[in-house]
Amino acid sequence: MAWKPEATIRAIAQECPRCGAPVIHQRHGLPLVVTADAERYPPEQAAGLTGPNRLAWCLRESPWTGLRLTEVHHRACVFSHVVDHCCPPGTPLTPKPKGALW
């Protein structure tokens, strides 16, 4: 992966293709692709929602750089946090259809 200046690393707010929930998605700047729920939590509350396959991410938001997810390094962080997205049970594995072809 080519190096990208930190200012160009952005997350985008979008809709989950499977369940339609609002999510924040980031492809670059982290060791993996992250899709997190758009709901923001204080660090302590986000830590309580994590599990073995559900991580919390620090959400940095600025008018100059937009949204950006970073790894959580400590609980004393002053930024909002988001938690990995999990679709509700019973959600189909394929994305929702966007409409008919004709």
C-alpha cells in the first residue's frame, strides 16, 4: 500500500449495504478496513460495548480533514468513539437490492 499523508485519510458516512443502518467506513490508514456504527459514544461507554470480534475506534472529526478513524490507545481520550458494526440477526448475507433493472 502506498503511503498517504495523514490529511488525506478519511472515513465516509454511508449506509450498510446489508441492513441499511448508518455506518462510518474507512479503507486507508488502519491495518484493516473498518465499518463502524455511526452512533458516537464516550470512551468508557464504547469500551463496554466491545467484545472479541467488536472493537472500538476513536473518531476524529474536523472541518478540514472530515471524519477519520484511529486506533484507541487509552481510555482517557477526549474524542468520541464508535464501535464495529454488526448487522442485526437474520439479516441476509447479500446486499439489499437497490431497485429493478427496468
